[in-house]
Amino acid sequence: MTDLKEQDCLAAGVHIGHLTKRWNPHMANYIFMESHGRHIIDVKKTIAKTKEAAEALHKIVASGEKVLFVSTKKQVKDYIDDLAKSLNMPFMTEKWFGGTLTNFITARKLIKKINAKDKMISSPIFKFLAKKEQLVMIRKNEKLKKNLAGILDMMRLPGAVVVVDMNKDFTAVREARKLAIPVISLVDSNSNPTFVDYPIPANDDLISSVKLIFDVLKEAIEKGISDFENNVVAIKEEENKPERKVKRVEKNPRTNNETSKDVVNDKVASKKIEKTVAKKPVVNDINLNDKSKLRNVLSGNKTK
């Protein structure tokens, strides 16, 4: 995992904050200084928080969870689209559909409705409808598709939500907090980092700043995906692995002959199973009328 450098952050404009009159007091710990009426973000804390967020994303993705990318900013929308598609992750960039997380069942119903309309439009019956009905159905379906295109394949709630600007997409952050879903977001000098689980202090308006930090997060997600796939392959190989049979040799105490048995587990073969068999007293040429000798034999004493 590549680490950010201070020079790269300064060149990308990560340190540039908003005007001092627009700042949020909760960002005091992440602000380095004031310059020309603007706050300057501490780049060292940006690097540390980015690393922390990348490690958290790696663990979440390595466990088999999905990550939902959210950004409705026009200057970042295309980049987030390409990033999420390259990682095969869900995304929302057109408009946040209220209740996407908190009312996920309804969102899934809308997705099923889109699929049903797609089948209807492609069927031969659609040609027999009036042209006005056809246009209305196509336009409604395209509008729903435009808003929900990124979550058509999202069958369950994501393991984490990554947001570019938490102020603009605060509804998504609030829904994720209600469901205790971890939120990772860039926090500018006018944001409140206490609403986010993994805040990354940085400029959220410049595309160069967003790209620099999200490239690090992308690398962490790619590593998590590869680790998850390797774990799945290892589990399948372990399940398909044939059981080894080990022969265990035992002595029959009665016949004193060796018999072999197949044992599936090596641990069982390593254990010694001892069977105690009581020896019967041997009676040789004893007069049954002699009660004293007979009593000694039955009690286990040797006969003279």
C-alpha cells in the first residue's frame, strides 16, 4: 500500500481549506494555520487519517463486504463512476435516493420494477401499446435507471459508505449512522468530523485532491478483494481435499494376532487405545473335591 507524501498533498491542493468565516470549530484539531483569510489543513494529519481509513477499508472488503461510493458533486461524479465500476462496487452519483439504506426493501422493489419494465419494453407486446404510453413508460424507466444505476446489483446493505463531501451528501451519512454502517469521508474546514467514523481532513472541492486520496483507498480495496478471493480458493481446496486414511495396527489380546484398521484422522492414529481384558484363571488337574485349592484358584492365588 503506497503512502501519501507531503509534497504530493501540497501539489494537489489537499491543504487548502475554506474561508475562516465559514469554518467549523470541530475542525480545530486538523487546521494548521490561517493564511490570506483561509484555513490551511495540517497535511501530516491528512496522511495519518488516510492510512487509517485505508486499513479499515481493507479489512471490510477482505471479509467479503461491499463498499458504497457516494458523491453528487458534478466535478467529481465522473471520476467516482469510473472508480466504482473498476472495483465492481455500488455507487450513487446522480442523486441520493432517500431511504436507500434505511428503507432498503423499498429500494429493492424499485429495482425489481425497473427490471420488469425492461422486460416489458423488450417484449413484442410493447409494440401494440399507444405511442404516448410507450414514451411515458420509457421516460420513467430511464429516470429510475439514472438514479439507481449504481445499486442495481447491490443485493444487501454495504459494509461501508465512502463519501466525498459529507455536507452535500449528509442524508447518506445520517442513514449510514442509523444503521451503524462505518462512514469514510473527506472533511473540509467547514465540515463536522464527529459525524464520520473515519474522517480524512482534505479539500473536497478540487478534483486533484479527491483523486490523490481516493487512489490510496482504491489500492486498499483492490488488496482486500484479492485477499478475499485467495481465502475463498483456500477454503474450497480444503473442502475438496480427500481425507487421508492411516492404518492402525492393534493386537488382539485373546489371539495375540495383529489386525489393521483404517483410520481417517492422524490424531486418532497417534493415540494408543489400551484395552484391558481380565485373564481367566487356568485350572489344571485340580481335584474338585479339594475345596481349599479350588477356593485359592478362584480368588487368584497360585496353587502349589
